[in-house]
Amino acid sequence: MTMDIAALRWFQQVADGVTVTEVSDLDQVSQSGVSRALGRLEREVGAQLLRRSGRTLRMTRAGATFKRYVAKLLHDLDDGLAALSELASPESGTVAIAFQPSLGTWLVPELVASFRQEHPGVHFVLHQVIDELIGPTLWRGEADVEITTLASNVDTVRWRPLMAEPLQLAVPAGHPLADRTSVRLADVAEDPFVMLNRNFVLRRTSERLCESAGFAPTIAFEGDDLSTVTGFVAARLGVAIVPMPRNRVPADGSVRYLSVEDDGAVREIGIAWSTERRLLPAAAAFRRHVVDQLSRWGN
């Protein structure tokens, strides 16, 4: 059974006392077209819904029963259409973002804040994911875009690199190198290191950098987030290789951040999205904003 939504609306209007002539004038359709649609509706439901009383149509008992369900159906349908209209609007839609926790400390908040200056009505749904999970949030439709340092090799996920973020060495205040502005990793080869666990790309990048510097790091502690890592550095329990956004001064004086002179001491930040579905206007506008902002910050 495939019911005509227009016929259901016309039935509801006529049941509420609107004449077929008025329905015809309101919807710019012929009276005969309205009457035929109502007749088809009755045949589809297998019951007479309306009966003529003089020059007007009135509900039958079956029509009165059916109208309660039609009213609920059309109400839910209109709510759904309104929700879709809001979702599809670049000024009042919703954008779902997935991102690595380390990017939630500065990058994602700054991108969202700068976007909302121009689009204050857009809402955001935020998903934090560990490095190994790039892709599934996009495949399952839980996120429109993912801001990540992990490039995707999946055919259905496109990843666009945007900027290189320098990596720095975090050392505790009072460390012998704390007064320097830059360092080579070989200078801390004997120091204990605090690192993220092995699920994180930054852990593998840190170990690769140390290996290139000619040593295997002594890992004293492992953590699941950068705040824990820097907290252990502040407690003088080791040094750590961490991302530090350009032109930002760390607020906590217990940790000093030194530029790493070794080649390759950067991590590339990009944006990923699914190629299997079209982004709605608000999400597409946010993706353009991210590309524009990060391209400028990276230069």
C-alpha cells in the first residue's frame, strides 16, 4: 500500500471542515483532482471515510477513527521534515566532529569557535577517538568529518593534509636544559621518558625520532592522554615529546617546552571524511572553514 501524502492532508483538511473547493484553491489543484485522490484513499484503506451531506463532506465513523491516526502521522512527518530542514541548513544545522584527544586541547575548540562567529546557529556533536579508530566513526555515520593526525588508507575515506604541527620536548622546570630554547633528542638520551601508550601515533613517532637520534628511550611511565603525560613531566618523573601549537605560550610554569631540532619532529594534521555520502550544508561549510583556517595557520 502506497498512500499519497497529499491525499492524507486533503482528507484531514476536509475532515476538519474545509471544503473541497477551498482545498483546491489553497493547493492550486483541480477540485476533480482532490476528489479523485480522496476516492483512491478510500479504496486503499478499504472503507468509506467521507460522506456527502448537502454541499459538504462529513466524516463517517470509519473516517473519524482513521483521522486520529492520520493527524498523528502528519504531525510526526512535519516534525521530521522540520528537523531535516534544520539539519540541512548551513546556518542552523548540526555538525558531528570526531577528533583525537590531543587535538581537543586547542585545535578543535579554536576551529569551532571561529566557525560559530560566522554561523552562530550551528550545533556541534563531538566524538573523541583514539588514533586506532580513524574511519569507523565515518563509516557508521557517527561523524561528518574527523580531524586527525592519522592518514587513512581506506578507499571510502578521504584524508587531506592541512598543516604540520611542530613537536617539542617537555622538560620539568629546573631540568639542566630548561633554560634552552631548542634541543636535539640526543641531549636527553639518558633521561627517562613519559609517553602515551602504544595505541597512539605520537608514541610511535616519538620512538622513531629517538631511534633516528641513536638511542632507544627508557620509558618510565605510559599514559592515555597528554595532560597525564605533562603532569608526570611537571612532577619531575621524566621528559616527553609532545605537540605544541605555534605561537602559544604554556601556562604552567612547572614545564618548559623546547623546540626539537631533529629532522621529522612534526606531526601532520589533516581532515578526513567519507566519500560514500554527501555532507549536509552545515558540515560542508565547516569542512571548508577547517581547510581555510588550517591552511593559513600552517603557512
